[in-house]
Amino acid sequence: MKTDAIADLAIWWVVAATGFYLAFRWLLGPLAERFPAGVSLVVDAVGAILLVPEYACTTVLRKAVGRPLPFLFGYGEIISGLACTLYALGLVVSDAVDFASQETGRTQALVGAGFSAMCLVLLT
């Protein structure tokens, strides 16, 4: 029974190590190229959705009173600042992934894949 468990762990380690190796060698580069566009798209979409209530309230108050309440502009500024911060953070992560993809050779990918697979197998 114990040898079956060890054999299962070894098989899962090989499968996981192969998957991680392929990901480190072939997926990291294209991911680094496409990541900034994806971050930009997501941040813009979420920011636009979060600004809809501010736009609706401003429009209604302009028609009813003639001017919107000042705190509504503060809400818009907070959302815009949050979007800019998340976009900048996404660019930092993108640069890190790009640097890692350029610096990863076969040996580093193999060692990283083996270590990642060992952690994955032991933690599950």
C-alpha cells in the first residue's frame, strides 16, 4: 500500500513538473506581451461600471437643482485614482513577468518546475 502511494506521488510530480516546465518556457513570454492590454481592458471596464452611479446622480441633480452635489465629484476622483493605481500596478507586474520570461533558461525552468511540482504535490 505504501509503495502505491509513493508511485502515485511520483507520477503526479512528473505530470506537474512537465506542465510547469512548459508553462515557464512557452507561456510566460506571450503572457508578458498580452498582460498590459488585458489589465487596461479590465481596469477601464470596472472603472466605467463604478462611475455609472456618479454619472446618473449628476445628471439627475443637474436637471432637478441645476448643479450636482460636490461630494459626487469626490467619488469620481476616488474611482479614477483607484483605476490609475491599479493600472500602474498591472504594469509593474507585467514588467516583472516580462523580465522573468527573458531571464528564464532551460535549467532555471527545469529547476523551477521541479520545485513548483514538489510543492504542489506535497500541499495537495
